[in-house]
Amino acid sequence: MSRRKAKPPEKVVRCAIYTRKSVARGLEQEFNSLDAQRDACAQYIQSQKAAGWRALPESYDDGGFTGANTDRPALERLLADIEAGEVDCMVVYKVDRLSRSLMDFAKLLALFDQKDVTFVSTTQNFNTRNSMGRLPLNILLSFAQFEREMIAERPRDKMAAARRKGHFLGGPPVLGYDLAPGEARLVVNSQEAQRVLA
């Protein structure tokens, strides 16, 4: 009678799903953007079931938080769980859901490496287990940071152009000027201007 070898126990890969949405608008809907992200990540984890991947029951959802920094309550909880050794893999829908800052992302990747945590983006097919997975990830993140910086520059450029055209952008007028009645421009206050010139 031949004895079958016992199957080695399957290594469970504990997967944390992280979701983020920049604005709170729409989060009150029954199925919102965070739900859609979580659902896509859960399906991806399910597709890796044969490799032992299992989604953790904990929800790490940051609704109404920017990706420009890491000051987010759910992300802080997730990082604490990673530090405690309770997570093997972090799964996001897209890279920019985790961060839009190259510096912050590099710090997070360093923590993941230190704690032997894999980072996976389901829609962009990135996996930090190897260097080939890291290269396109870093390139994509550079573009995400560039886009964030461009978005921030647009209002500054618009305000600078408005100032050059003499438009007043708010606040109390500086000494020597008054706000023209019914207009968004400054006019010289001759009495105050004398004090300024003196």
C-alpha cells in the first residue's frame, strides 16, 4: 500500500486593501468610489487564492483625503498594522491611491521592504517583489507627482496674471490704496500715498 505524502501547509499571504478618494462628495452613495476600489482589489486577491492570498477583514478606507501627504487615518492604521507584522501584502486599485508624492512613496516602499510586505496595484500590474516591477512603478509615480505639481501651479499662475492686470484678489488693501467701488481693482489713495512716500 503506497502512502501518499501529506501536502505541505499552505502559506497564507495576509492582504490589506487600501482605498482613497480625494473628495468626500459622493461617499454617501450606496456603492461609491471606495467600494468600487475595494471590490476590484478583493477580486484580484481572489484570483491569487491558489498562491495563498487572503484579504484581511479590516477596512482601510480614506474618503476625502489628499494623496499629496500621508496624514490619513486609515493609512496610519494600516502602517501600524504593517509595523506590528500583521500584513504580508498591500493591495491598491491604482498607485496614486496610496500616494502622489514620490518622496512619500519611496519612504513607504522602504517600510514595506523592511517589513517584507509586497505592494501591488491591481489595475497597473505592479508588484514590488522584484526590480522589474519597481521600475515602471517609479516612473508612473514620477508622473503622478508631476501632475499634482501642475495642478498646484495653475491657481498660482492665474493669480499672478490677475495681479499683473491690476485685479485685486481680496483681503484688506495695503497702505496707499483703496478698493475701487464696485470693482476688483485697487486705486491710489492720495492721502495715504503721501505718507508712504514721506
